[in-house]
Amino acid sequence: EVELTSEMTIEGMPMQMMMDGDRLVIASMIYAWNLPEDHPMRELLIEEVTWGEDDYVYTYYRVQNLVKYTVVDITDRSDPSVEREIYIEGNYHTARMVDGTVRSVTHNYANFDGLRFWVSLPSDYWEIEDEDNRKAAWQVHLGETIRANTEIIEALTLDDFAPHIYEMTQAGLVTHPTTSEDCSEFAASTDSVARGFTSIMTFELLGEDVEIELDHIASSWANVYASQNVLLLAEPANDWWWFWRNSGWEDATNIHAFDISSSTTTTYMGSGRVSGTVQDQFSMSEYDGAIRIASTSDMWGRWWMAEEVDPDTGEPVFTGPTNDVTILEFDGVDTLDEIGHIGGIAPGERIWSVRFMGERGYLVTFRNMDPLWVLDLSDPTNPTILGELEIPGVSTYIHPVNENTLLTIGIGPGPDGLGLDWSVTQISLFDVSDPANPRLADTLSLTPGYADGDCEEVRECGWSWSWSEATYEHKAFTYWAPENLLAVPLSTHRYSYDQETGRGGYEYVSTLQLINVDAENLSLSMHGDVNHSAFYNDEGHSNNWWYGFSTSIRRSIFMGDYVYAFSALGVTVTRTEDLAGMVELEIPGHEQPDWYYDGEEADDGEKVDPEDSGETEEESSTGDDEASDA
């Protein structure tokens, strides 16, 4: 049985929820410019600045975003209460809670008033016709910009650079220190070009007093991976800003390692570098002290830097990207040294998905076809390629069913087997019992696509495409081994127009596809689906052409003989054996964003304009952009 016992409003956009006994820790993001006028954080983050001879006034924000952790006591399920509120300057990466301790990873870009990340040029700069004179002027203004920036930076303190942590208490806002005099919590690459800090903060949030352990590393936005003992950050070795004069930058990624074997402390170990770009957390792994990294080099296509030159035209010949697997090892001091490497994997293609499993690794690369690569990583100093399989379509996530079977989700192939058909979500089952000869055992295409019987043009009145969050978010991919069932969301929508009434609206499909995965006989088949479409197509929802949230089923959980499906507007409980619906519960609290007007409901259910109701548009908008229900 499932019933709604209580509801409460949490500030910000929900990012993650963690639970320890009768305590919830909810992570949310808050946009500084959306803080209400009476919010106490405004005095600390926002300043009105007057500049120039004309007394031009602008608003300076110390940071653009805040991460908030709200601790909720749910001892009384019918009356939950907020126990603690923590604000961190920056953007949310990820968080994990172990034994009541939260380890949070955030990133904060340096945003100092007056600091310029570009060369400030006068209005007549582009009127200089002579190229040499224009370059000379550029150098002059570059020097002026550097001198102005240096003056600002030298006036700053370490505390100005570090992200601040605030706690909302009954007595008001309390600021927690994030720096010390010896700078022991800071680290940076010797040639770092980052303009921000990634902060790993370990919080004791559930005790009487907040205890915080901090580590800051100068970095750009990073991918984050964590094993039981090691946390890895993979950040671009170069700044995001590109300028043609610095096109010779090294295509590389910095890897930073931290020891997290203790749940209450984080210790910086060291850093290393690999060539290319790291796609996501699954492209990283730590196993028996070896750090394995899969990367794609030159995926951005800098063809003008190709070493090979066409003898007839003299133009560079761009051969496309290539892929590497690099194995690093901590030297015991502060460096991650390369001890093994496989290079030149799938020239002309880029990595779409990776999975490291013990002494094996699996890569999916793609250009027109989808090769699956099997790697032997048993000797970290001598990794090798064991096998390769080329198949149509591409897998974007790899899930191990057992040591000999892989289950993947991705995008189906085009009509001729080449390229991709983005309207089709494809499930694939691979037999890797013989790693030298991997085999595609079965595939299953998921799509609600069809054309109405009297429809001549699918694009106008049929379902011509669909998508699944599980193709890019592994938390939406749920495999339940006890029943050999896979659950993935599948969604689409179309605009429907009623010629008789002259009215139109959007019609939604929101389903959870249930798939039988027979790992013994290596086959896939449809089991059925759970349908949430009615939550979005019933009167009151179907004409809302824009939702401030996803209409898809976001997550699913198998418990016993049932599957629980959760979307923004509803929860369902379905018996897996016969797909009998046991519970269908609507979630309250979701309304149209206050910046969107589609009329308001009158007492009789008819839509009326604000001018007909005697209200202004502003008066009829009562939503709170920064409030979300949890």
C-alpha cells in the first residue's frame, strides 16, 4: 500500500535525496538572482555598484548559484520538520552519504567584480586597417587588461577565492570558515588554467553541531568518479575559452585523486594527465590501486593542426579523433604516473560508452557503426585489446548482467544500418563469454511511433520520435536480477488539433517499458509497460504546452513482486507478474511556472484571461520559481 502522508516545500531545484534512519538530506540548487528581496543571503551575495563618470549602476553577484543541503527529520512521517539548512556557494556536482556523513562535491567559478577574462578593446579598434598596427594595438590593450586584472587580484584575500558556507539558524545566518592560514586545504596543478575551485566537503550534518572537513582544488568543471576508497576528478587541462591564437593547446585532461577510505576525512593524493577528453564517470575506474581512464583525443576536430598534408593542395588532412585507455598509479608522494597504455583505438570514431569490470574493460565507439571493444586489464602495465564486434546503432550505457553478459541501452541504427535513428531506443544483449569473439545475442527496439489511420504525414499527426532518459542517465536504468526484468522510461509527445472546436493541445506518452532479460538463453522480449500518460493528458494538464518539469517517468524501483514508478505528477505500483495496477497516486504541488500564462481556471473550470478576472498578469501569478515539493 502507498499513500501520501505529508508534503513540504524545500527551497531550490531538487538535485538529490539521501536518507539515514529518520533523517533526509536533500540537495537543491538556488539561483542567486532569484532570491526573494527579503532573503538574508542577498546581503552577502549581491551588491549594487556605481561605475564610471555617468554613474552607471549595475548589480554584482559574488556567485551565480548556491547549493543547499536541507536536513529533514521524518521521525513523524505525518509531520516532517526541517532540522538544518546549509548553503554552499557554487554549482552542484554530486554527493554521497555514508554513516550519516555527507561527502559533497561542488564547483565554484571565480567571479570578481571588475575582473576581465577578455581583452578590453576601444571602439575604434576595428577601424585600424593596417594588420600590423592592429596587432600592435591588441598587444597594448592586452597589457592594460593584464595590469588591471593583476591589481584586482593582488587586493584579494584567500577567503575571497574560496567558496563560502552558510548555515541558517534561529539567530540568523552563520558563516563557517572554509580556509586556514597554512592553505592546507588547497591544491592546484603546476600549469593549471582553471578559474574556479572544485570543493570536496565532508559534513557531519546529523549531529548537534555541524563539522566540516574541506579540500579545494583549482580546476575547471570536472567529471567525478568514486570507488570505496578513491575519488577521482577529471577536468580539462585547458580553459573553456578558445581563441584562434592559442589553437595549439594540448588536448588533455587532468586527473586528481583523493583518498576517501575514511568516511569523515578526504585526503588529496596526487594528480596526473592523460591525452584527450574524458566523457563521464564510467570512463574512469580504480581497481587494486590502478586508475584506468578512457579518453577520446581530438574529438573537437582541429583539422588545421593535422600533421599529414595533402601533397596536391598543401592542406592539412584531418583523420578524425582517436581513443586511448591510460592506466595510472599513485607514486606515494603527489603524482599519478602512467604505467600502462593502449592507443589508437578506433581511429575516426569517438567513445560513446565505457564500463570497467574487474580485470576487463568494455568500450563502445561510433562513427557510422558501433564497435564494441573488449580489453584485458589484468596486467596494468601491459593492457591489451582482446576482441572487437562491429554492429549497427550505438550503446550509450553498458550494464553488466554477469561476468559473461552485457546489457546495454542506446540509439537504434538508420534504415540502411548506418548512422542513427534517434526516434528508436535500442536495448542490446551481448555474450562476452569468449572475450576474443564478443557476440550480439539479441536486440529490442523501443518506440511508440505509429501513424494515425487517416494521417498522410507522420510529422503532422503521428508519433514520429521518442526518447528515454536512460540513454544518458544511468539512474533511470533499473535491472532487477531476481525477476530478470529491465525497466526503462520511454516518452514522446505531439501536438493535437481539433478541427471542430478549433482548439489544440499537446498529447503525451509517458511509459515505463518492462523487458524480459533471459541471460541463460541470451534473449530479450517485451514484458509490458506501466503507463503514466493519463497524469499528463487528463483535463487540466493536456493543454499545458510547457511543463516546468519532465513528463517522463524519472525513476523506478522493484520491491518484492511489484515495480514502483515515479514521475513528476504521479506514483504507481504495479504487480510485475500480470501488470495489474495496485496503486495510482497523484503527486500534488506542481503548477505552471509563474512566468508562463495560459489563462487561469475560473470557478466553473473554464479558462479566463487575467483582464476578465479583474487581475493583472502579475497579480494572477503566485508561483515560486525557487520552491519545489519533496
